[in-house]
Amino acid sequence: MTEMLPNFIKNRASLTPDREAIVYNDDRLTFKELYEKAYYHAGILTAFGVKDTDYVGFLVKSDLETVLHLNAMQIIGAKAVLLNNRLTAKEMAYQLKDANVTFLITEECFRERAIQLEEGLEISVFYKERIKESTYIDPQEKDHITLDETCTIMYTSGTTGLPKGVIQSYGNHWWSAVGNTLNAGLYEKDTWLCAVPLFHISGYSILMKSIIYGIKIVLHDSFDEKRVLLDLWKEKVTIMSVVTTMLQRIEQAASEKFPAYFRYMLLGGGPATVELLTRCINKGILVYYSYGMTETSSQIVTLSPEDSIRKIGSAGKPLFPAQLRIVNQAGEVLGPNEVGEITVFGPNVSKGYLNKENHLIDGWFFTGDIGYIDSEGFLYVLDRRSDLIISGGENVYPAEVEAVLTEMEGIREAAVIGIPDDQWGQVPIAFVVVDEILRSEKWIMENCEKSLAKYKIPKRVLFLSEVPRNASGKIVRRELRKWVEEQKDFN
């Protein structure tokens, strides 16, 4: 029998109607008010023709209106396809087409890309600024949801560089929230500051936790450490999700010790140094380092603050509902301190990719990441999805960038690697082999802007006579990294 639960947002409004739900700039809503406004937005979407079977694209910023629309989707049971608003129209078009999206919710600041999408696809585009003036029809509200029902689709690139739509069910989001609270606890006055994008699982998972736990969100449309510190005191924030660069900037800007009611920073997107963690501890900032991905609906492994110094570099242990194994190429389970592929299992793991074959093997997700588990059960991640570059918390897949480069006239071969960067953690750089046509670094970067989001564009382009490859023709990236490391004046 398929497990069912009451509709999340409707049930929360019934249980704690007068409890504060969200603060955005000068707007404050209780859970009852949040539900009522989301219900009205659901009526507008219904008037547009949106049904529970539809996939609706979202090209939006992180603001209160976006939250209302996303909650409206849950009220009527439609599926939200969340687009990274930093992508180009070309990148978005692939995702929208793959998901068979028929409606797109966007806003005026994205008009240029929205027009391109509307012209290239059979899609109806609606702008948030005008939606309130639209026709209203009472929505067909879902009183219950099944845990295996699709809630959201978020695209992530695989090792081939081709984006894949990760199916996230209500059950995935539910168990992610349960796993977090079993690990970190829950207090009635918990308040979660969200300054990470809502189109990322890191941001969307906070919306779900708020509804499931019944706690307040303080939503920021972008990250600014000064605003964070102001609201930390003003709104009595107890939890915040950050990537390493955000944590660095907050720690540097904090002139006084954090208040005693602040519980922890949930850190993702790469580990922090022992020096940074020590400075944070001295300022009363507890840090939970976590390992997770879109396919696991946020964190699945977390390092608690009591182990953060002793186990520096570790991602921690799996959350209570989850399991973790390291396997070799034959799929055999390895013992302590043996290096292999990280595999995870649990109810917060996605059941598959949209329009793709099942990616699970006996329920286990093979992450493509390499690591080991020590004798105490702590996970150490050695390589993020082989060649993955993480720049400011964003994933950059070399194969995707290489495909764009080799499509340019005059470029015969291309190889992309990540190099350390003080601000972003890593940035991509490219090595190219050109034909007789002479291409400059500037020309190549300018052409990248037509097809790639800014964070994916190589920060340097270097010219080679040939790209190093192994016997099977695969790029030997370690040779390129070695060359960079040997260049003392490289920047």
C-alpha cells in the first residue's frame, strides 16, 4: 500500500495557523496566511490551465512570490521544474524540452531569456508581476499526497555533461527533513535563514523543512553577510545553510560572538579548513559539515561540530534513515580505509531521473564520487564525481564546457580542469588545440558567454599542441593539473 500523508502546506496551516512562517524584507506571514495566499495563487494557476499532471518551469528569483507559487504547486499537485536562473536560454531550453514543460513562471528581469524560450518551445510564459491581475478559478486542492508522488524536478549534469532531471518525491523531501532533525534536533523557536537559491536543493529543502517542522524562515533574495548578521540578531536566527565562501565572509564580518540561541551552520559545497573552523568556534559559530547532492534531496551524510576538528576533512556519518557503503569496480563492499566509489541508500534518495532508466542498483545510488570510510565510520570524500569542479557551490562539469569549446570554429580539442581559487574554492580553466585559424583567449571567452552560465566560463584559456590522453582516448586531466601546479607564477 502506498503511504499517504495530509497535504503538507494545508496540514501545517491547520496545526499551527498563527505561528510565524516566513519573513521576507518587510513582509511577515503566519502559516495560515501563507496557505491562504498560496491557495489563491493555485487558483490563478488553475485558471491558466495547470493540472496536477503538468510540469511547470520556474525561472525566478528567491522571493516571497516564488515561495507562494511553489506552495501553490503542492496544493494542486503539479510538478515544479526548477531552473537555475544563471543558465543561458540554450541550457534552459534543453531542460524544459526534456521535462515536457508546458508552462513557465518567470519575471521581468528574465524577460530576454523568457522570450527566447517562448519562441523556441511550445510553452506558455507567465510573469509574476502580472499574475495577480489574472483570472481566478477555485483550484482542485489535493487533501492528501502519496510519498512516491513527484514534487520537484531539478536538473544536474552527469559525468557526460548532459543534464538529467532528478525526480524528487514528497517522500524524498519528507525523509530528508526527518533525517536532519534526528541528527540536529528541533526546537519550537528554531528559525532558519535562507540565503541560498530556492532553485537549488539546498534552498528548496529549507522550504520543506519549514512546513514539516512548523518553523520560521527568514528569506533573503541574495547573499550579503551584513544583512545576514543584522537578521541573525533581529529575527533570532538559530540555523543557516551556507557554502564555504559564505561561511568565510560571515566569519570575517562578525565583530562579536554569535548569540547563545544560534545553533549551527549547515555547510555544504566543499569542506572548510581547520583554521576557519577554529575561528568559527571562537565566535560561537557551530558548523555541521554535510555531504549530499540533488539526487539525495540535500544532505545524506553530516559531520557534527563535536567531531569537526578531530575529523577535519571528513563529511561525517550518514543520517539516521540512510546507509553508506564504499564499493570497488565489481560492486563488492570494501572495508575501513579502502578507497572506492561512494554509494548511498535511503528514503531520501531519488527514485530516478526523468525519462531515463532506473539509476539505482538494488536501491543503492552510485554517486560517482570516490572516498573511504575510516574505522570509526566517518566518510572521507577524495574526489567529487571524478572531474567535477565546484565553484562557489555551483557544479561545473568539464565535459559540458569542453563540448561548447569544441563546437567553436577553429578549436579541434579542449580539456577543462578546476584550479584552486581563494574566493570561489575552484574555478575552471581550459586547454585548447586550435586549427590553422588563430583564436585568442578573449574571443573564446566571449563565445562561451553565448552558451554557458558565467560560473562555467573558463577563467583562463591556454593553448596546447595536443591534449594528453590515455590509450582509450580519455583525457588525462592529472597531467594538466600537474602542469599547473608546476607553474609557480600561474594565476
